Amino acid sequence: MTETPDQGTEAVLGALTPALATAYLGAEPELRELVWKLLGGEDSGLPFVGVEHVAAIQEINRDRDHLQRTTHSELVRRKAAIAAQQILEAEAAGDVGTRIRESLYTAAQLDQIPPVEYLAPSLLAKDSLAWLYGDPGCYKSFAALDIAACVALGCGIQWAGIPTVAVPVLYIAAEGSGGIRKRVRAWEAMTGKALGDRITYLTMAPPITEEPYLKAVLDVCAQVQPGLVIIDTQSRVTPGLDENGSVMGLYVAAVDQIRQATQACVMTLHHTTKGTETLRGHGSLYGAADTVLFMSRTAADERYAKIMIKKQKDDDDSLFWNVGLRVQHFCGLPPGVDHDGRECSSLVINAAHWADVISAQTTSFEKVRLMVMDLETDKVVTKQNIVDLTGVSDASVKRHLRTLAEQKIITKTGAGHDIAYFRPSQTLDDAPGHSGSPSEPQ
């Protein structure tokens, strides 16, 4: 006869300490069933491993009231999966205490810890979580494809002047597959290099916070063995989830499972909070990131953008790069041949000269604003510096700097002939960002 969780209660209680037995008896039925399964109940798929991991169920029980207000059943399943994974890892590694002791280092022994390994030095590290974010239409996907291709072939990122390690890449094209072929062929035509099977594209939007889809993606990772996983974009693989709520912990847990399974850099493309340079959504996203890259357009009518490091856990966080995009044809037809060029061309990304970016600005205000935004945070600049660099008149620069100060983009310091301006550091806390738009200059 098949034994049920209730019929197995006596056996379970016999395996627990009095404190854990009390917690077990006070738990909800679904939580008791989970304990029973973790201890080797029918169809659990897990061997009997002891009771040290039953503490996981106590954590779920403590969180019960909060779970009922959010996505109770999904979070329970996720925590159950994590608890099961911990058990299997404990079996593979031996006693949990041994694992902890092996992770202890004195100050004198810290040099024994392996250094951070990079896919692209100062940009993306192996075994890390990264976000590349910006407003819609700021060319994030083109930058991500270029990074993916340069890492896949180990040919270095041209616009950043950074070498790359060659590893396979998995690109989750969750926003659709319509333009992928053209973008890849244009990149190959620009560089003269074929990507072949170095990048694998998943041309659907798997909701990876749901266990069956996450498992399927992990199965794909086991096959591809990627060193870089790109998710384009976060919103497409988290349908129905409140991105400003703590439920975003589900997404962080999902990408972290991918990272742990692959030891890869998992880079997510995402958007800004409207009118700001802040990563949209709950603060847990920024907190979980090892690397955060921000991308923004730097010309209204021409294709220029800036990529800057907002957070770099173990490296320089002050780097930025100006880039431009141009049309690249890949059909191979000679100039003048009549054909539909839209089907054999796409944008490709290159380094941009600063003088070209400045000259592309359509108004004097945009020239001054761009100069200010290009400042490293807390670096001082004077009005005369901006006049000399932009060619904008003294009176106009003075007026525009006043507008930018009113918008709190820059801060004024000093008095008289010693007046200068700097761009203050932005504080990013754990609270969701608020939408807003700066006032337009007159």
C-alpha cells in the first residue's frame, strides 16, 4: 500500500529533533508534505539524507503571511526546488559542516582565493550577473549582439578596445527573431568573420521564473555549455510579475541558478525608470548585480550613444565609451545594382569620435548637456571649459548651465570667478525608482 504524508508522520517525527517536530506539526499541510518528500517520501526523487535541511521549511513557514499576499504557490515551489538542490549538493560535497570549513580563510590565506576571471577585462566577468539597461531605442540589442559576437570569437570588443575570451554564447532573443538574421549577417560583413555555431539563439520568450521553463533553459545550457548568456529582455521573460515588487526575487533566483549551473556571465537587458538613469524595477535587481551597464542615446537625430559602467563589483566603475551606429550591407552586390537594401542591411556598432558626437547635436543646449553628462561624477568643469570645447557662446553656456542646475543634473560650486560645476553621484537604494521628467529648457 502507498504511504501518504499523514501516514508517514510517525516516521518523520522520529527523525526530527523535538524543536523541529513541533515546527512540523504546526506547519500547513502543503509544507508538511514537502518535509515528508525531502526526507525520502514517495516519488520525491530524493534519497534519505537526514534532517539538517528541514530548516528550509521553517523559513517558508515564517514567510507564510507574506507569501499569501504575493505569489504564494510559485514561491513555495521555488523554495522547495532550492531546498532540494541544496540537499543534492550536500550529498555530492559531503557533510555541510565540511563544506563550510573548506570555505574559511584567514587574512593570511586570502591570496589562495582564485582571482576574478574575465570574459572582457573591466567589462564582464565569468560567473557573474550583469545588467545592460537604457531607454527603448537606445541600441541596447545592437550593443549586446556585438558583445556576444566578440566574446564568442574571442576577437576583442573594437569600440571598447578590450580583449575577450572565446566562449560559446547563448542568446535568449525574447523580443522576437525578426531582425536577428540581418543583424548577425551585417556584423559578419563588417568584421569579415563568420560566427558559425559559436552563438546559439533561443527565439522565444521563456518565462524563466516558472520552474518547467527554467529547467528547459538549464537543459539547453547543459547542451550549449555557454560562457555568456544574454537575456533580451527581462520584461519579456517575466510576464505578469510586478517588476517593482519583491517578487523580482524570483527573477534574481532564476538567473542565479543559470549562473551557478554554467559558471557563465548572465547578462540581462532591461529598461530605465522613465525620465531617469535608474535601472527600472525593484532594488534587488541592482543589489544582485556584479556589473551594471547603462546605455543612452547622445544625439536626437543621429545614431550616437554612450555606454557607461554604473556598477562594477570588483573593478573600475568609472569607465565609459562613446559609440556610433551605421548601416552595413551584406548582400555583396556592387553599388548601383537595383535591389531592396532593407533586406540585406542592418545597423552595426563602432567606436565614435567625441568631436563627431558633439557636432551631431541639433541645439546648443544639447551640446552643453552632453558635455555635462560626459563628465565623470564629482569632476569639476568651468563655464569657459565648455565654451572652448563646444563652440557655444558664453551667454548661451551660462543660460544652459543654469537650466541644468535647476534640473539637478549638475551642482554649482564656488562664487565669482571661481564658479564651477560638477555632476553629483547618484544614490541608488533598495527602493523602486519613481518616474519623472525633467523640465524642458526655454
